[in-house]
Amino acid sequence: MKFLGLVLVGVASTAVASFCPAFSHYEEVKSKENPFNQLSSDEFSKAYQVIYDKFNLTSLEDAGPTDNYVEMLTLNPPKKYETLGYLNDDGDKPDRYAKVLIAHGVDSDPTIKTYTVGPLNGDDSEIQVHTTNASPIPFNSRRTKAHKDKMLEKVFIYYALAPIGSIIEDLLGKPWNLEEYMYLDQRANLDGDKRLRWLELSQKPDDSAFWGGFTGFHVLFDFTGQKFSDWKVLKVVYDDKVWRGLEDFKNDYDNGKIAKTLPQFTEKQLAHWTRRRPDVPVRDLENRTTPTSLSKDGLRYRLDEEENYVSWLNWGFFFSHNPETGISIHDLKFNDRRIAYEISLQEAVSHYSSNSPTNANSALLDRGIGLGEKLTPLMKGYDCAEEATYLSTRNWNGTHDVVTPNTVCIFEMPLLQPISRHYGLEDASANKASKLVIRSISTPGNYDYLIDYALFPDGTIEVSAAASGYLLQSHISKGGDDFGTRVSETTAGNVHDHVILFKFDLDILGESNTLVEKSIDVEERKFFWQDDDEEGYESKIIKSRNIEQEKAMNWPYNYDRWLLLSNLDKRTSLGYNPAYRIMPSTSVIHDTPGTQSRMKRNAVFSREHVYVTKYNEDEESASSVYNMILPNDPPVDFSTFLNNEDIVQEDLVLWANVGMHHLPRASDVPTTLFLETKSGIMLSPFNYGDEEFSRDLTNAIYATIDNVTDEITSVEVYNNADNCGIDPFSA
């Protein structure tokens, strides 16, 4: 092993030696072209030039609400069955198209429309712009992507509240300006007829402290329409009182009816609240670095970085990135047989409860903020394993593409337990185990969502999500204890649900599959070998049935039911239908029943644990970037996916939720811990073959034992890699 040198580091007046090995580089592999890859820089430019000329576009930096501009530009996913022809049979690679969302602010009836542009892989003269079947989005539901649009709203907020600026300073402790205050705003209407937003002011010593500095001062704004002159203030809420406009609020203050009653954080308190505490005594031996793992013989995965293709221990797959949902896995194969055509994040719902008007309207679908756009650079050695490989992602910023480095990491890590072992009377054996992880972290606001796709050497797949970051809080108020937990002197963390949906387009030995439910029933059985007067046995009996139509399901409380995606046209040599089981790997949830008043139809998928639907080219995704803003009439209504189609031996898609019910507590300060928020789904082979698939692993040991003396008589180590001199059977 090579060492780069000796570094002396002072921590709490204690010098420690840090030996830093030279990390390995991945092995390269050459794959075919990735049909799922995000648009290249050249493809972005081609698509933008065509639509720029056609629609008289203004750049996002210069655009306002009365301009035409691009809200989003990304790859339009290729059709599955065209792509399978390319992947399976060396057919032609599917043509490349862009999906473009254009805000038509110039029109007399402004809307947002969806287009496809392409093909981008042919002659430039052949590129066409096509209007899709997607319904136009009301302009009031735009995402405020245009720079001037954002600035106009900020300017309006500042000037609208300027007449009560001295009152704000008296009540909240700081002069009214947008240097001293930030604000959280949540939409307050359920359709696109209006553009209403509740806003709560927060003190702003810095960006992080904003999440803990909420003041209890709420304002309802009406931003309906495109004209600054049409916008207005509708309500003010402070100290559990409501005023219908600024004039009423000012009159009551001038008449002594409003008192400075709500305590506020000081800037010093806020700064302390949001920081780590390096000024406290160091824990015993915490001045030493945390343990790590290294690949002593070099990395064991191969990567085609240009095509985003990875292979590892008989696994192979493509991955891709898009601005809406982030990282997806495609054409996932194990032992050269496809397990999944697609595994992808679909939506991240954060659904809050509160008696404050701003947080009572917090029903967030973070796809609308841009889970893929908000992938943050990963901090090497902290967010991923030390020897991870880091890759970049590409997004469109309104006029050109922008590359963000280190947003995806790939690494292999030990499981810290054998994948299998047994110590018997005459022999003992164990197999080392590891997993390959593809990780990204998206920060669409206060929360950081860590998304992992993990592969195991036995053919198991795990998809998981975990949340850290800052609690969304509200100022303490009367009756607020019903809705949250105090986490500071002035604020409470509101109870909420995180529901994160994944799509699993599995193809088990082909596209024709059936969802089979196996369950355990209890029956009293009396057997032929019993005497007549003997009591029968209460026996566990296996029941099996095919799910014949599209369906929503919940996991049984005792997990005594198995969901198997099976191929009924195939048999193993033992006579079973090969299958993959889908199951929770940790606790999973769905949205709390009966709380959908702010999510009428836009997040129907969050109401049960898992769904099975027949594959449909028009049901590519369960949500959209505009679903959050249009609860009554969302662009994608998942309930329409469940229309009782027959699904026996059809191409099926599973949609499964992970997440947590978050009851905040003091230990969520300053940040929620990943450790306690992980939730995942596992897919594992179930009679997929005639034996388990880790038997060929060579990082294994087998020993024979004298069953009289218990002495080890022989040891076989199947991989000669250096074991650092460790004797597996030393005293």
C-alpha cells in the first residue's frame, strides 16, 4: 500500500498522525450509447436555437411575466419498446428529442405549454417543434423561474409592506427591508384561477438561520395576473388575530390594539442555533479520525463515464439525470438478464399540519422545485465513501447548459457482516459481503434528501431515501402544541409526513409478468399419522393468488404477505415461476389518511403504500413539476392510472412509497439526522433460480472442524487477497 505522506493535525491541543493512502481509480468499460442520457451541450444548444427563433424567447435573466421564456428544457424520455429494440437486438438507437416547457407571457391568454423538439441526432434542417397532448398550464401557476418575475414579486412585497414598516420594526425588532428579513411563502389556492400566497417573515442573520427565525407575522398576497398594479395584500395575521388588509391592521396598531407580545430570537441566538459546536470539550478519543474502508486491491466496479454505464460483480446498468427528479437507473441487468427497465424517483411530498396560515398551506411536492436541479455538490469524504467516484450533472439555466460537479457518487462498501455464514460441528464457512451504491443528495429548500440505489451480490436491489437539514418551523402560537413540538424559545417544528415515491418498471425474464400475492393463513389440520384422539395442529398454510387488475395496496401490519412480480410463462427446474419480491427494507409510510384538503388530486399516489399498473406509454410519470401548484386539476392525476385494466402476464409497473411521519423534537435542532429518517424498498430474488446467487463469491472461507476436539483441521481461503495478517481462528 502506498502512502502520500505524514500529516500532523492539531485537534484540541492533541497532535495525531493521519496516513492518507492513494485511492484507486475505477476500471474502464466501453458500453453502447446510453439512450437515457441527459441532453449533451450540443443538443441543448440545437433545441434552444430552434425554439428561440420560433417563439421570440427572452432569456430567464431578462424575462418578466409578460415575456416568452423557457421554464424547463430536458431530454424527452425515449419510448420503451423502441428502446428495447436497440438494447436487445442492436436495433437503431431511438431518436433524441428535447422536452420544453415554454411560458407564453406575450399571449393575450398567457399559458405554459409543453413541446418536443427533435430529432436532435440528425441533420439540423430536420429538427421540428411538436405540440404535445399535455393541457396548457394556467399562467398563474408558473414557477417564478424568470428573473424579473422574481424581482417584481420581491419589490412588490417590499413596497406593499413599507407603509407599516415602522410597525414591523416595533413588533419584530428590526427595520423593514429585505436585507433584515427573508420570507417563506406557500401557495394558498387550489387551482390556476388565482395566484395567492401566504408569507411568513423570518429574521435573516444568514441563510441557514432563516429556518429558525420565523416571527409569527403572516401576510396573504394576491399575485394574480401579470400586472404589478393588479397585485394586492389581502390579509395580515399576527398574535392569533387576522386583519383584512393593511389599513385595518395599521388602524388597530395606531389605536393601541396591537401589542408587542410575540418573543423574537436575537441574532446571536439564531447564529448559535444553526451552528455546530466546536467550542465545547472534545469527546474522549474523538480527536482521532473516524474509521474507513479501502479497496486494497483496487476498485471492483467498471465505469463508462461518457455513457454513464456501470458494471459490478455481474451487475450492469445505465443511469441518467433529469432536472425534475434527479438520478434514475435504466436497463438494470444481473447475470446478463434484465431485472428492471427503469427504477426512478418520482416525487417527494412534504405535507405539514399547523394552525399558522403559512404552514397550514405547506403541502409540498418538491418535483415542482426541481429535485434534479437542486442536486448539490457532494462533500468528498463526508457525503460518500472516501474512495468514491464522483460525476457531474448537466442542467439548462435559461440560455445555456450548466454543469454542476460532484453531484453523483459511486462506491462499494462492506456490509460489516457476512452475506452468509454457518459454524457447525464439522465445518464452518462465511462469505464476505458488500454493496454498490449510487448516491445523490437534493436540497430543494430546508431538507436534504439523500437518495441511494444499492445493489447486492445475491441479486438484491435496495432503493432508499433519508432526510436531513433544517426543520420547517413556525412561530409558537396559542393551540400550537396540537400541531408540533417546541424546538426553541420562539419556534415549533410542525408535525408532517415525508412521502417519497419510486417507480419500478421490472421485467422478470421478459416484459410479460404477473403480480402474485402469497400469504400465510392459519388452519387446523389433522394428519394421517395422528391418533384419533389427538388434537390437530394449528398450521401455517401458504395461500397464493394472482392480482388480476390494477390495484392500490398497503403492507400488512405483521408482514405476513408477499408481493412477487412473477413470470408465469417460465419455470425453474424445481417447477417454480421465477420472481422478484418487493418489500420494505425499513419502515415505510403513506400520507396520513383524511388530511388531503390541500392535496385534492395532485398526490393521489401518496395515499397507499404500493400500486401496480399496466405499462402505458402515456403514464411515464406519476407527477409533474406543476402538480404542486394545481391540486384540483393536476397535469398528472395518478388516479387515472388505476382504471381496472387486466394485468395477468402483462408489462407491469410498480409504484412504491417510502418515507416517515415526522414528529419533531428538540434533537432535530440544529438539523434532523439521516440516521433516524432512512426508509427503503428492497427487491430480492424469489425462486428466480434454483439456489442463492452468492455461492460463487470468492471472498470466502471454508474450514473443517474435528467434532471431538473442536480443533480446526483445515482452512481454505478462496481469495488470496491480503487479509492484513488476520488469522480467522486466532484466540
